[in-house]
Amino acid sequence: MIFISLGKLKKKPTKEMSSQVSKMMEEAKKRGMKLLGFYWTLGRYDTILIVEASNEKEIMKLSIEAADMVTTETMVAIARDEATKLL
């Protein structure tokens, strides 16, 4: 399953925070998640995280781990080719 998580930072980012996020992402990889993209953005959201995971519980756990740094809105994504088969 592919998940897109839009994030809004709760405080000014620091190198320490960035290091903490890197460690969290390494742990997520060890739990079987695959990082497909991670971006800082301008506008309504500060970050976009695109992750492949086996189920929504894994993404929820990751969101809980990051909750002191960022608020998130997470969506399930389906590839266009797969979605058009539903028509």
C-alpha cells in the first residue's frame, strides 16, 4: 500500500530534529516500510512523505512516533492504472 502524508511542523526545524527524523525513517525501513519520497515544501504543508507499507497500522505507528514534531494528514494512494480498473 502507498501512503502520502502531508505534514505541518509544530516548531522551527533544527539539525537535531532532522537527525531524529532520519533515525525514525531508518527504523521504519527495518520494519519493512519503503521510503518512496520525502520533501520539504512551501505553502499549506511543510513536508510530504510518500511511503510504501504493508498496512495502515504501520503508518499510524510512524505518525504517532513523529507527533511531537509534526501534525499530519495521511492518505492512501492508488496508482492511476489500478484506479482506472475500478471504473
